[in-house]
Amino acid sequence: MVDYAVPSRRALLKSAALSTAGLVASPALGKLPAGPSWSGDPFSLGVAAGAPSLDGFVLWTRLAPDPLAAGSAGGMHGPSQPIAYEIATDDSMHHIVQHGAALAEAEFGYSVHKQVHGLRPGRPYWYRFTSGRAQSTIGRAMTLPEHGADKLRFAFFSCSHYEYGYFSPYRHAAEENPDFGIFLGDYIYEYADKRRPTVRTHSGGKECVTLAEYRARYTQYRLDPNLRFLHATTPSLATWDDHEVQNDYADKWGEDFQDPKAFLERRAAAYQTFYEFMPVKPVFSRPHGPNMRLYDRYDFGDLMRVDMIDGRQYRSREACYGDPAKKEGHGGGGHQETPAACLELLDASRSMIGLAQEKWLFEGLATSKAKWNLIANDVLMARLHQKNPAGEDAFWTDDWDGYPASRTRLMLHIAASKPSNPVVITGDIHSFWANDLKVDFDDPKSPTIASELVGTSITSYGPPYELFNTFLPNNPHVKFFDSRKRGYVMVDLTRERLSARYQVVSDITDPNASLSTLASFVVEDGKPGPVAA
């Protein structure tokens, strides 16, 4: 972890307040166009940084002077809007080292993805945007370190359903001053829950399908002060899971037997909105219809490599999908199957991440020189033996259990190529887990070759605790499970060990919820498998 100051919550809120008071541009910006005269705060959705490199990063904001305006363009109209940015070496923005122009692109909802270069490696920077007399809050970014880095702190998050509670875990994570955060999916939820008690209400009260509806949903999430605070203080990496589009989708297949052509139109709207609201690379990840390259690799010197994988866009259709013509069966939604009832389940040609991404991941693991090799993954990778109603060992089709040949290929590759300290971090399942990863999960004596750490949800309901506990005797590779608490995972990394704290909040329905540590695990260098600390 790099020991630099982070702007306090009070300082960030003060900065946000000043932005609506009509601050003039900093002298460092030089002579710029006068810009529009804003009636509201154009930076109402905050700022964010991500996609770091040795000499820079991506800076994000989205102009939205009237964020809840009908049509979800944030009150904006007309052509793309130039704005200014500044980068400093201090959180007071006194020592400006770079400034220039960025473009809020009308085509992408007036979002800004400014790719910055020319900075020093391995240190934090602070930044802000200016448009006319309005100024954004100050945010923090980080460049990747060169070889020789010896410690890092990062957090990982998943499954933040706005309706179920407040985003206090984001605030607590930011206050722990991580170097960066990783979003593992379900950053938003596309549906509105009408079955369970809710604390807050989703905008529109319905499931998102169109571009305007997805934009409105992301806007609602980004107006949450805890999420804005996290993004301003903590640079991030991000992948997605299913709820950024639709529950349990796989490639072009939705969960409700929707025509694939129509579903891809929906996916295009959802992917564009993800791009508009996240600090991802402007060329690399720019969406093209329903396609958007998200999987990517980041080297934190020779201390850690992070492979961000995409487990939705390229996966094979879920096994034993049913009959789309008759709309009979399971649809794309996850379900339990046995190999005897579902021969497709064991088909070696099926892949969780697509064969092209498999090749990319395998090559990266085989050539990595990093001490630690992290795979940022959306759904549970370890085998979970559970019984179907007939008492037979079944496979849940929506996670890696539904793609056993694909998982075996990955495990065999890790065993053969022997990357240093492979660790998988996972979201999706709304519960904490600590798992040994093996080539053969049916043989307890099979050697452990990697570790999996699974984080609980920010707010989403967990799976039944008592029921899942009954599965554990048949899953000796599972070292820990708890679905009763909401929170995140905070990781401290050195060359000798990875230390993970499972952080939980007292009550997700309380906006002032307190923080505690539920459990801690350590992975020692050269010793795969998490051990209770």
C-alpha cells in the first residue's frame, strides 16, 4: 500500500459544494473557451479513475446538470462538449503537473474517458474537471508501479442492489484507503424487485431494456453519495456479471427465450451504458453494437498481475437450455443438472469465457513474471457438490460448475504452467467463501493448485445459510462459507503473503452502519490454499 494522503470525506463534499457555487477555472488551465453557464451542477454524478498504466490512467466524468431529467441524458443536448482537466501531485491541487482538454461525447451520453499519459509510475495523483465556471470534486488516481513494488492494498466488490439497502460498504472501503478497488460484477441490477421488502425504489419501477432505462438506472446508483465517494477516492478496475444486462444471460441467450437478435439489441444498450458510466479505456473498450472488449491485464510491477476476465459475453449457451421454439425448459436461467440427464453439460467444446479468451488467459499465466497472479472472475469457480431433488450429485449451470470442461482446462493449465501464486477473486454468490482450487474436485487428495477468495454482496440477499451449510461436508475444499452478512473483501499484499479481511456492516438498512471483520485468511507465498488467520 502506498502511504499517501487521501482527500477526507469532508474535503470531497466541500469540493462538490463549491462546484455548484461557480468557481472560476484554475490559472493553470490557461485561456480556455468560456464554456456554458450551468444552471445545475454538471458534475452531479461525480468523477472516477481507472485502467491504470505505468505513465497514466483513464479519467471519467459525465455531464449531467439535471441528472434525473426525462430521457436520461442528464439534461444535456446538442453536440459534444469540450471541458478541461487538471492533474496534481497533491490533494489540494496546488502542484499541477498536467492540464488540457477532454471531450464529453454526445454519442455516449456526454461521458468523458480521458486517456492520460506522461506521468511518473507507482504514485497517486489528484485530478478535477472544469466546465465554464463549474468545477468537479477532486478525485484520486494511481499509476502502475515499476518492478520492485513490495506492497499493495486493494478491495473487491460485487452485487450492489440499490433497492435492498444503503451502500455503506463502499464508504467503509474507501475509508480504509486501498490503492485501488475491483468491481466483479452486478454493479447495478436491471430489474425492480416486487417480491421482497425493499429500502429504496428503483427508478421507473420496471426492468431495464432500452438505453434510456439503463442510463436512468446507472444515474440513480451514481447519485448515491457512498458510491460517488468511493469512486472519487479509489481508482478502480471493473468487469461485469449478468445484471448489467439480464439475469443469467450467456452470450446472445437471455433467460426468457427471447429472440437472440432482439436480445443482442438489448445487450448493445446495456454495454453502451456500462461504457458511459465506467472509467474504462476509450479505444480498447469502446462498444460496437452488442460487442465490447472488457477483459484486460494489469501488471503492478513484478508484485502482482491482474487478469480481468469477462465471463458473460463469450460463454457457451447454458447446458440443457430447453426448447426455445416452444419456450419450454429452463431458459437461460441457472438450474441444476446431472450429467446423466444433460449430456451437453460435459461437452468439451463448451467454454465459460470463450476459446479466444481462454487462449489469452492461458498465455498470460504461462508467461507471467509476477509474484502473485490474480484472476478477477465473476462467478464461483470451485466445484459445489449439491444434490438435486432425486438425491443425485448435480451441477449449477450458471457458474463454472456449468462448464466443467472449461474449468478443468484452466486447472490443468495452472498445474502445468505453474504461475506463481495463482489466486482467483470472485463475486456473484452473495456470500463469503474461501476455497482450495484443484484439478479434480471429486478427489479430496487431489493437490491444491490455486486459491479462491469469494466476497459477499454489497446489499443483495444471500443464499440460505442453513441449506448451504449442509453442502459443506461433501465439499472439503471449501474452507469457509457465510451468507448472513453484507460487505466486501480488503486485501493486503506483500511478497511473502496475501492477507484478506472479510469486512461486514452491521445493518444494510442503516445508512450509518458500522464496520467489523467477520473472518481473515492468509495465502502464503508458494503455499496454495487460503488458511484462517
